[in-house]
Amino acid sequence: IEIEILDGRVLHISGTKRVERNGAVAVTSFDKRFALGRNLDQDNISATLKRGELTVETPKWKEIEGEKKVMKIPIKEEL
């Protein structure tokens, strides 16, 4: 399995598996690409393969300089 970041914006995961049984060879492969958000900490992306399950963690930056998200939350008044 190979995991790489392309152009700083795309997470590319690919792999190939070859199995031989009774003289026959079966080859399976996969290739997946995912768009990454601008607010990811690319230096700390990690991957774990456990019992055939691949987990990729993509942590976010705590704050992107110059960008702050402000969301107004309405308050319901109850009597």
C-alpha cells in the first residue's frame, strides 16, 4: 500500500495484492484519491493498517493565520 500527497491537495492511496493458489495467480489493485481541505496539518498525517483495515488520520491546524470562522448562534428566549 502506498499513501502520498499530490500537489499538496490530493491524498492518493493505492495498492496491489498478488495471490497464488493451485498454480493460478490472482492480482487485485486499487487506486483512490481524496481532495484535502486547506486547513489540514499535512506534516502530521498518519496511517495505520490493522487486520486489513487502513485508517488514515488527517489532523486539522489549530488555526490558519488570517482566517477565522465566525458563526452567529441564535438564542431562543423562553418564558
